[in-house]
Amino acid sequence: MSDVKSVEHWQEIEMRMEYLQSQVEEAQAALARQYREQKGIIDRAEKAEEDLMYTEQKLKLSEYNLEKSNRILEATKKMEMQLMAEATDLMKKLDVSIADGDVLYNLLVSSREADSKRKEVTKSFHKAVLEKVSLIMGKLDSLEEEEC
């Protein structure tokens, strides 16, 4: 009987070992599953951290570019104001120049009209002188004929 008990006892131990072996395999499978899940979570967390760093770098670059654009915009506005002031000043000078040009034009027209009148008077005077000289010459010729 002791042999039977020993065999039963041995079978009982083997069954327990098989049970424990299956428990170990289930625990190992659970640990492996848990490891894969944690690995996936860690991988996603690392990827999220990389994405966050990349996004933060892009944000800093965007902020820098925005600040740079704002400085350029301010400088452009300042330059536009200066150019507008210069353009206004040039327009005023151009208006003065046009007014001066109109005055000079009117003086030239007046001078031309005066020159025209002087020419006409000179021609009339020249014609009258020629007529008088011709008349005098004619009288001199008739006097000369009378004397001869």
C-alpha cells in the first residue's frame, strides 16, 4: 500500500507540476502580452515625445518667422510713411514748378506777341522809309533832269 500511496502521491505531484507548469506558461504568456502592451505604450509615448519636440521646434520657428515678418511689416510701414511724405513734398514742388512754367509760358507768349508787333512796326517803318526814299529819289531825279 505504501507503494500505491507513493505512486498516487507521485502522480499527484506530477499533476501539480503539470498544473503549475501550465500556470507558469499562462503567467509567462500574460507577462509577454503585458510586455508587448507596455512596449507598444512606451513606443507610442516615445513617438509622442518626438512629435512634441518636432512640433515645439516648428512652433519656435513659426514664432521667429512671425516676429521677423512683424519687424519687416513695421519697417515697411515706416518706409511707406517716409515715401508718402516725400511724394507729397514732390507733388507740392511739381505744382510750384507747373505754376512757374505757366508764368514763363505766358511771358514767352507776351514776348513773342511784342516781337511780332515790333516786326510789323519795323516792316511798316521800313516800307515807309523806302517809299519816302523812292519819293526823294524820284524828286532828285526830276531836279537833276531840270538842271540838265
